[in-house]
Amino acid sequence: MNEQAAPGRVGDVRRRNLSLVLDLIARTGDAKPSRAQLAAGTGLTKAAVSSLVADLVESGLVTEVGLYRDGERGRPGQGLELSPRRGVVGMEINVDYLAVGLVDLSGKLRFSSTEESPNREMRPSEVMDRLRVLAGQAEAAAAKERMAILGGGLAVPGLVDEQRSLVLSAPNLHWEREALSPDRLLGNTPLGVTLSNEANSAALGELWYGSGRPDFLYVSGEVGVGGGVIIDSELYKGPGGSAGELGHIVVHPEGPSCSCGGAGCLETFAGQEAIFAAAGIPAGPLAARTAELLAALGAGQSRVAEAVHDAGRYLGVALASSARLLDLEAVVLGGHFAVLAEWLRPALLASLERHAPGLLAQEDLVVSTLEHSGTLLGAAGQVIRSVIESPSELMLAGKPA
């Protein structure tokens, strides 16, 4: 036997087992398993689990809580949970707003803040400066709760190169090949800040903290229209990372020009700006325009109702094509599609039935319950999952203060 190789293999086994134990603690959530239950659930010996748990507690990733009996005999066991004193900051840049959220390891949103911001009218560096100020609020909230920030996730509405922290193309922001340097958004953290696509992050937020369905298409409705494809509980991004670009499916060959350079895309009929324009709602702050749109829908104003009806109809056309191509099991509506679901759903279902009869049942067209927190949860959740899948990497980086 190669004596130098043996320790490496032992180390690999221990790293895998640390992840195995931490993942089971994460999956059991509020059940707060004991060491004995972790041994039973992982197939590891009680002694091995006790040693692994000791490392996880020392690292600050796991906390011991309470005392209870697993059965009638034996000593009471201590429950274990992901530490509420460790968290990740989720951040989002969209066309007309910025948002941040502080998420603990169990996926609870402990703090969030959103502000309107005309981001496509500013240079990327200016947008990042504004977001840094907002991220400071999350850092202050973490300090107040004595929570150590492990890292952050930043979501943007465009195609990204995660490895190089590069926005390859974000047409609605007018950004092309912009290097963002996201690590400067937070103070020194062990894991830094990762970059991701907004719709993909929202889809992952839905997977981990929403409906929990293993297969679905998430539809993100903002100024643009995006999509995130979840297959077997994994995000499918495609070879070039651009899978799920639902907003640029052509739904009307003779339709208007789109920001992507094409014409007749779904976004030009069902995007936020398209709906406001068709409804006759003038430019202004997003919250005020949305309130005006909802009030007009509630009052039954025909022009506004027709604008939302048309958005639903064209969304149905795009989803019919997607359902046939991907054999979709479900569709989850997010963003403004979730806000407008009450008025948009009838036209959407009718369109689906016309163009793809029987492919999607009504109960498989669902509205996200995460509201606008889905993207923040997904952006932060990707960092949290990286910790759960490889806790030893964080331990090697040094324990947080």
C-alpha cells in the first residue's frame, strides 16, 4: 500500500461523511435529529457520527438544541439543527429595483430590503455602489443578531459566466460583457459572492423553499420574462447556460422588436413594461404603477383587463411550445405573473388548452408562494447548498468570527 495515499483517502471519506451528516440535518429541518437518528439515517456508526457532529458544532455550522428521548430507554438525546448564527446574503439587481436579503442556513429570510432604482440608466459600477449600500443593511442586521455571514449570492437578469463573475448579456439592462467584481459587495467573508441568473435563482428558491416539486418550469415575470428549468431536482442550464429563456420564444412572427434583437418575443407582449403600456399606465415608480394596475383590474376597466388577458394568452402560447418540447410536469408562476394570476390565469389556461390540449392539468399550473423573495432565497441558497455539500471547504477557510 502507498502510505502517502492512505491519509488522503481517509480524508476524502471524512469529507463525504461530514456532508452526509450535514445534509441529513438540513433535510430533517424542524425535526432536529439526535446523533442516534443521524447514525440510523446515514448508516454510519454512532461513534463516527459523534465525531463528525463535534466538528460541525465546533465549526459553527450546527447547533445542539434541547433534550428528548428517542424511545423509552437510554439517556435523553440532544437535537441538532443548522446554526441560526450563520447566514448568507442574497442580492438581486433587476431593471428597476435592487434587493437584498439575509438568509440563515435553514433558509429563513431574517431580513430583507428593496429599493427602486433606474438601473439601466446607470453604469454598472454605479449600480454596484448602490447595491453595496443596501448590502450594508443586511450586514448590520446580521451584526445585530450576532450572525456571521459566510458569503453572498448575486442574481442579475441576464446570461452570466459564474466562474469569471461576468455578465455576458443583460439586454434589458443594456449590459454586455460587464465584469461586476461581486466580492466587493460584502466585507471579508470565507466564501465570497457568487453570480447567477435571476430566473435560475428564483427557480432554485422555489425548489428548495417553495413547492418542492422535482420537475417544473419556473416563469419569472419582471421587465423581462425569464425561465428556470428544474429536472430531477436539479437546475438545467444547458451547455451555454442559456436554457430557459422563455421570454425570447417567438409567439407572434410579425410582432414588435425585442431587446434581444429579435421580434415577436413573449417579452414584448407579457413583460412588465409591455403590460403597463398596453394598459395605458404611464411611466413612474414601479410600486405606484403596479398599484394602479391592480386597482384598475379590480374596478373591471376593460383596457387594463384586455392587456392582462393578452399577456396570459401569449404566455400560454409560449408554455404550450415549452410543454411539448420539455414534457413539463408543472409550471410555477413568479414575479408579476404571480401578482396578476387571478386575472391572467383564465386566458393562460384557455391558450394552453387550445395549443397544447391535455399536456398540463390546471392543478399543475401553480403560483409561487415566495412572492418576490424567491430570487433572494435562491441566490443565497446556492451558497448554502455549497456549504452543505462540502462543509470541509468552509472549515479549511477558517471559522467565521
